[in-house]
Amino acid sequence: MIDVFTANTPNGVKIPIAMEEIGAPYKLHILDLGKQEQKKPEFLKINPNGRIPAIIDRDGPEGQSLPVFESGAILLYLAEKFGKLLPTEPGPRIEAIAWAFFQTGGIGPMMGQAGFFKRNHPDFEAGYARFFAESERLVGVMEQALEDDPYLVGDDCTIADIMHIGWIDRSAGYFGFDLSKFPAVQAWHQRMMAREGTMRGLAVFASA
């Protein structure tokens, strides 16, 4: 059994989607971020950075419980543990990992900052414009990758796609992003949202 500590955010949806894609049992713990539950001492023992998502694998290496934090690290751990969502060939494997790093170092921070300025500092147009423009540039990189393939790494959904779907799906409402400018990304978004794993992974928040 894997305990999943998360919330309904662009980062938080990644792990339930991955667990549903993998088809492994897990127990969902939804944290109330408004009440700062992610900063409580008991959660900081799992993730000292005080951020969601995080997991505890109750059957980790040598049968010991293992906490894992940071969404990219969690998805890589799950993919390797269950042998799914990550290619086995060296080239595609490192490509999927590279796209995961692309999201954590680019798409997530840039879209997050664009949303922050839009919601909290709408008068600071320069800040919003800076992060909006960089978000557009990064999605343009995704556009090129998706022009010839249905997923970021070829024909199969991997951790690369799961890393991005929450942010791309919510980008319009979060900070006014126009996905129609990127037809290949838009088609990928529709493809991802139609997957059973994505739908089930998102539905857990509605039923919780």
C-alpha cells in the first residue's frame, strides 16, 4: 500500500493520475492547504520542504517504509518500482526523465509565477508579462516535440506526460493562457484528458 499525500493542484494531481495509470493500490490523504496542513510537524517528517505531493511506500526497499517527496522523484520512483510509465530503452528512458526535469525547472515555476502575479499583483504588469512570455516559450518547446508524436516520448504515455498535464490543463483558468495557439499541445491535452487513468486520477478529488 502506498499513502499519497496531496491536494487538488496542478502538482498535486500528478500522483493520483500516475497511480491510476499504474493500477496499484493506494490510500489518498488530501491535505487542506488553506489550513497549512502541509506545514504541520507530522507532514514535515514526510517532506521537510512542506509541499505536496509526497508519498510513503509502506513496502519500500527491504520491506521498510520509505517516504518520497518532490513530484518528479515520486513519479520516477513509482515508474521504477512498478515497471510502468518509463521506457526501458536507454534513449527514450533518459528522454522521459529529461522532460520531467523540464517541467519541474520550467513549466511549473513559470506558470506558477504567472498565476501568482495575475491573482495577487494584477497591477504589476511587468512581472506577469515576464512569466507569461516564458510560459509561452516553454509550451512552444512542447509543441515542437508533439508535432510528430502523440506523447512527449513517442507513442506511449510516460511520466513526462503526467508531469505536465495538470499545469497545461489548468493554464487557461490559472493565468489566462491560450492553448489554441499550440495545436499539437492542444491535441495532446485532449488525448491525455481522455485517458482512463487521468479521469480516475482527477475524480478522486471530487469523491473525497
